[in-house]
Amino acid sequence: MSSNHVVTFNQARRVAIFGGTHGNEMSGVTLVNLWMGNGGEIRRKGGRDQALHHQPQGGGEVLPIRGHGPEPGIYRRESQFNPLFNPSAPGGKDLPYEVQRAQEINRMFGPKGSADAYDVIFDLHNTTSNMGCTLILESSKDHFNLQMMSYIKKAIAPASCPVLLNEDPRLKYATVRSVAKHSVGLEVGPQPQGVLRSNIFEAMRIILKHALDFIELFNEGVEFPPCTVDVFKVSERMDYPRDANGNIIAMVHPNLQDCDWEPLTPGDPMFQTFDGKTIPYEGVGAVYPTFINEAAYYEKQQAFVTTRREALAANAIRKV
């Protein structure tokens, strides 16, 4: 293969793990607390100028601990501010606390879009949906992340690790991880809010291990050949059926409940009204729903998102 087809990147020396953007999603919060006490299992060669950040529960100042060790930076957050993240918004003490914190993250780990931004940020989440281990990709052109996700998928095979591609600006909101050059979201479920399940905890831990292994191999000079990554591209947000006053009048149908990533075809049951009537899917062609009946999305008027399967070609990559 011609070297013209190889994409080069600088070493990924500055890596951060955000373990609790939403403080009731317990796997990430617990893992970060564990790694803050003992970071041996996430230590990798080649890291430098990294940071450890700890946000105490209930507020307080960020306590930075800077050094030149190989540990990825860790950030634990006890609130929910993803939908509010907008680093370009005006500053000021009168802004909501979450907005001020998001802007501070942009200053510490960015600025977003700059050469000084962190190389990689992992943003760990739990979902109440039956999504398993799901990697979230925000750009189909990010060959570094595509190669990383291909590596992870192969490493955990035959276990499943779907990749959710969400790059349509109409269907996404800004995230704290987006300040990095390469942002990686991880959703692992099903797990109720405020609950810690050992299998979900371990699944998240294993995914992070393989992701950090990939970065270490890349930093050591391994060239990753071209590959193809199957993804589920977000297509549409589906709301619950509602009455004229905006009240929900139907639930996710039992045939659809817990069937994340399975095909939903025209005529298949989609919702069930409170008096037992079935509302079928009437879209065009098969789609693959996910985030089905996610607890956090009731307030966003979202019952699930539909996706369509695509195969993305990733170029070979190596470090500069």
C-alpha cells in the first residue's frame, strides 16, 4: 500500500478518563475512584504531561495534581452537564454552576480545536438500556478512533461491542469529551441509575484496558493497517406517543423492550398504549433501535434512537 494512504498522528501522550459526567452512573465513578487510589492497571508507556483531576462530591474546587508520569488523567464529576456544554458561551459567575464547570474543563483539557487540547478523552457512561458495551464515535473521518475501535472489537471478540456513530449536528449535543482531539464515549448497560453491577463494572474496565493498550502500541510505533469498521449511524430520535397536552400515552412495546441493536422492520410492534393497543413501526426499511427506554431520556422526549448500519473504511495509521 502506498504511504500516501497512511494517516500519521503525533504520539497520544495526553489521555484523560472522565469517570462520572453523570454522577448516578456508578461504573465510571467507581472505576475512577479505584484508579485514583491505585493507577497501576491504567499505567502505560509513553505518557507524559498528564494530569489527575478530582471533583469532590457536592461541589468544591478542582484539585489538580500535575506531573510527568504515564497515568492517564482522570476526572470524576458528580453532576450532569453534557447538554449544557458550550465552551464558547460567555463566562461569568452568574452562569449556572454546570456551565461554569464545563467551561473550566475546556480550559484545562482544551481549548477545544486547539493544538494544546488533550489527545484522547474517554467519557464513561452507564445506560439503563440493554446496549451492552457500546463505543460512541463522533466523526466518521477520525481514523485514529476508527482504528482504536476496530482493535477493541477484535480484542473482546466473540463478545459484542457495537459502535454508535453520531455526527449529525441536528441529532447530537456537545459533550465534555469533545474538547479532545479524539473523543471516545463508552456506554455500558443495562444498569439502573445509582446502582453498581459487577458484570457491567468489569465490562467497562476491560474495554478501557484494551483502549489504553491500543494507545500504547501506537505510541511505540506500531502501524495499524487499513480496516473496515461496522457502525450504527444515528438516523432519528423517536418520542413516545403523546396526547394533545404532551402527556405520554404509550410505552415501549414488550417485543421491542431490551432489543437494542436488533432490526425493527415496518409493521413490527413499537409502542403499546396503556389500554393494550399496539402501535407499529411505519418507517421505510429496517432500522436498528438503541437507547431503548433509557431512563435519562424521558426528559428529552426520546423513547429510543433509530440507526442504520454502515461500514466505514479506516486508513492505515502510524505515529509521526
